[in-house]
Amino acid sequence: KFLLIDDWALGPFPPVLKASEVLVHWALGLFPHFLLIVDWALGPFPPVACASDAHGQRCEGLARASEILKRTALDTIREERQSSRPASKDSPGAHSSALRKTAVAAALAAVVGLLVGIEVAVSALGSGYWVFAIAAPLAAALTFGGLWWGFAARRDEVSVLRAVFLGASAGIFSHPLCWYLLFLGAWSCYVTTGSCTSSLGSPPIGPIDGLWGIWATSFFSLLFWGWVTVPAGIIIALWSRRRVAAPGLSADHSR
């Protein structure tokens, strides 16, 4: 049909008339074979196939051959599906596999947090900043692991957009969690030992007030370190996305 339309559209041009006529004859010559291909792909339709061929014996032979080829192909595909069918995502094996892959991704996020925490502790003026080397990797692992487990690890597949969004979110929200862990640690130290006060001797911020204070401190930490944590989270998420499609977790999309 496309070639016939092409012949109609290009017809007014005399130099093209001959070429379009050749194309039309070529298309009409292939039309019987095209019907046989359709017959093989969509099922045995002898009346349609035979209508395209004046030689009924030849047509029936080709129809039988196409039916044998189609049956062989379907049997092969069925056997491959049965032999390579992955475990259900709700099975214990798939659940443990998803948990293991999430733990690996969270460990990678913790490495990034550890490097950032060490850099903060080394470059900061004053003492006591070594706690960032503890809180930063812990916050990175918890944030990335929680987001990935909740919204990606147990899915049949993870789109690139979802992976980028989750990785960037982990790189952002790990900052307030890190600050809250620091506030909570300082408050626990003050409650249990009476120390861990400020330079003026005032007590540290409490757990309730810390829920508000973390956003102000996170704003500045994102300005200094967001350019590291956000891209790193996206890279880890994209890498983890490829692992979601591994055997034991992906679904059989050909069903």
C-alpha cells in the first residue's frame, strides 16, 4: 500500500514514473509471498494463502511447511521459557536475593558517606568533627537502602527515571538524617554523662527540636557536599538497577 501511495504521489513527475512503475510491479510480485509469511506468523489460513497462488498444490505444500516451522518454533520457545523461568518475586529465594542486592547498594552508599565524613573531619576547624565519619556513612546506608528496598528492589524492573529519582533522593535526604543522628548522639551523651555541651556550656538540641533544626543545617551541607552525594547516589542507583534484572528477581515478560 505504501508503494502504491508512493506511485500516486510521485506520478506527476515523468522521470519518476518508470521507477514507480517498477516498484509497483515488484510489490505486486512479492504480495503472494507476503501472504504466506502472514499465514505462518498468524496461523494456518489455507484459503487466504491459496487465494494468492494459482498453483494450489504448491500453495498447500508451502502452507504445510509453514505450519511445521511455526510448530517447531513455538515448541522451542516453550522449552526455553520453562528451562529459564526465574523464581517468583514472592518466593523466599527472590526475597533474600533482593535483600542481598539492597545491602550491597547500601554498603556502596556508606563508602561514599564515609569518604565525605572523613573529609569533613579532616578539613574542619576545631575538634569533635570525627563523629561525621560515623554518622555520614550510617545515614547514607540507611537512606539509600530504605528507599531502594521500598521502591525498587522488589519490583520486576526499575526504569532509568525511577533509579535516578531514588538515587538523587538518597543523596539529598541522607543529609538531614546525618544531622539528626548527630543531634541524637549529642543529646544521648548529655543525658547519660552530662558532657557533650556547647562551647558556652549549653545543652545540645533535643530529639524533638532536632526534627526542625536538621533542615537548616542540611541546607548548608547540601551546598558544600550535595554535588558529591547526589551524583554518587544516582550512579549507585543506576548500577543497582542493572542488578534488579538478574535471574531470580526479574519476571518473564514474554508470557
